[in-house]
Amino acid sequence: MPSLLGDTDTSRTIIVRLSIDTHRALRVRVAHEDTSIQKWVENLIERELGIRETVPAARKAAQR
């Protein structure tokens, strides 16, 4: 049985505390990349762990 609201059989919830300034900068970044904080953080973690190499759509468009 999942222990936290949001946990499922295939995913887990983590809590990360950020400073107000860091959270504000993150909100601006994800808006610019047209994604959510959830997906941005998940992609970052997966990339750093070598699970999946991802490039947000907005960054791909900017590289063209």
C-alpha cells in the first residue's frame, strides 16, 4: 500500500524544500521550457543517473 498521497505502484513521492528565490527561478525556467516542475525535476534526475537522456522541447527549438 502506498505510504504517501501521490505514491502509486509505479512511482514514489519525494519532498524537496527550496528557498523562495530558488523556487521562483525554477518556476521561470519551467515556464520558459513549457514543462512542469514535476517533469523538469524527473528529467534532471533521470539524466544525472544515466537513466534517460532528455532535452526539453523548448531547448530543442532554441537550438535550431
